[in-house]
Amino acid sequence: MNDLTIGFIGFGLIGGSIARAIKEAHPTFTLLSYHYSTGDMGKGLEDALKDHVLDFVYKDLQEGFSSCDIIFLCAPVLSNITYLEQLKDIIKPSCIITDVGSVKGCIHRAVEEIGLKSNFIGGHPMAGSEKTGYENSHSKLLENAYYILTPTDETPPATTEILYHLVGSMGAIPLVLDYKEHDNITAAISHLPHLIATSLVNLVKESDDSEENMRTLAAGGFKDITRIASSSPAMWQDICLTNTKSIQNFLDKYIASLKEIYYALEEKNEKYIYDLFDIAGEYRDSIPNKSSGILANVYETYIDIYDEAGSIATVATLLASNQISIKNIGIIHNREFQQGVLRIEFYEREALIKAVELLKKYRYTVYER
């Protein structure tokens, strides 16, 4: 791949991680970013220059981005659309513009209206973190994560190939889809599950008694299957308002399936109820256990510990003394659906692997998920 000049508009966790991965794989590439604020540059951009991840930062789009071969739009969706309009008369004809949003329909429609279909390829890196900002970015964030590309019907195949190979060089797994198919897939396996989890949590909250017995007993399986309800309200508001039709389509199907279950229960339909769990279990077990998908990964393990003072502190100290950071740790009181007394959650898969090896070495009984 020839040396390229690559620009970033929006430079937080995702933009920073993409830039780090590109610079690591292609140190001779020129990377630049846009500084939109009228004030100081900000710590993130300053640090990126110090780290030599970025080569230049420009306050003027015309000055910096007219030379770009590829531009990553990493700002919020509506801001990205505004930048598209500004870039139209600036970029060279061969420039590739891509974004990193989780919904593709709105930006594809904007690209068509603005007249940039031949330059645009939608992008969705399926990786992230609850931490934000360049300071939390790293070059391995995208490693082994699916990275969806959604070219338009006017994107030249050679253009798609350039971005495909660039994504692959970051350590990600590129996958080309039609943007409508992408939005349908994410509606079914990401957006709808978030809505279901959220509505289920609210149902339990509203149905609980004055002593909050449901809340007390929900610490086991219920909390696990609804963990995705603990997400950014602002982000999910945007997703619901931009991928509305696809989400409604699958909501209709889900509501119909719930009605089927309701009537099967009413009729005591033994075969339907058995098949319901049997078919779902078989299909779920067939889903590949990839390291990264659309839903955020949970890196957790469960262990048995003695019920004595200081037992949790002993485990936490053992992990900390071996430079293993813990995201969450706590006793599981409702273990109806899982083994292990102590649940430990980590920020990264590497930390989980290292912790499991260490705990086994010290004779703890570990239940891997």
C-alpha cells in the first residue's frame, strides 16, 4: 500500500484508536486531525502529536484536508453530515470519505443528497469501551473486531478495496454489507435487545413491592441478561431515532412471537414450549464465540471462595499485585443459574486470561464463561 495522507474529524476513543492502529501498521503514513474549537487545542490532540500518532492538526479544513486520500468522520452523526457538506468542495476527486457510526441509513441518505456517493464508504467498527477520549484509545482496540463497510452503489470497487485492506491492516476483520442490510442486522441483534433489556428492567422496577424484594433477588441471572440496559441514554436515543424503521420491524416480529408464547402457555401446549427452548438453545450454542461482535463483550469469571473475613480482599490484592485491573467484583447471592460465589469483571480480555491463570495457580476453583 502506497503512503497515504489520512485525516480525522473527531478524535476521541474510536478516532484515536484507528489512528494508533494505522500509525503502528504504516508508520510512513501522514495522519492529521481537525481542531474545530476556537480555543486551545485540547489535551487529546496535544497528546496525539506528542505520541507521534498525529503529524499535523489544522484549524482550517481547506488547508489540511484538501490533500487527504482518506477522511474518517468520527464526530456525532449530525455533525458528520455537516462536515460532509463542508468537505464536498475541498476534497480531491479520489478522496475516500468514511464514518464510524453504528447506524448507516441517515448518513447514506445525506451522502446521496450532497452528491458524494462515489467518494463515500460507510464504516462501523464493532469495538468500543465505556471509557471515552483519546487518552483511553489504544492500537489493539479494533483487533479481531468486525469492521463493517457499506459502500454506495457508485463507490468504485477499487476504492472499496483500498479501505478494506486498510481496515485489515489495523487487525480488524472487514466485512462488506449493503447499508440497509447493516441497519437491519444491528436492529435485530443489538438495538432490539437493548430495548428489551431496558423495558424488562423497567417492568421489574415498576412491579416491585415496597420492600424491593425483586431488586434484592435480581443479582444473579436477571442482572446478567439485562446488563446492556446500563448504556448511555443519549447514545441510544440517537440510535432509536435514526434506525427507527428497522427497529419497529423487528419489534413487530418480537411482539408477535410473545403473543404466540402467551397463547401457548394458555393452551398448555407442551410441544411448543419444549421446542421454544430447545430450538433457541441449539441456535445460541451454534453462534461463534468471537472475541468481538456488535454487543459489547463482558470479560468475567466466577470463583469459589471461603466465607471468611478478608477473602475478597485477598483475591483483589492478588490480582492488583500482578498488575491486573478489576472493573467490578462482588459476591453472587442468587446462583440459581451459575456456579461460583465471587464474580470478577475485567476491562480487557487479556486481563481475564491472565487472572484465570493466576487464580488457578493459587488453587482457586475457577468457572470460566
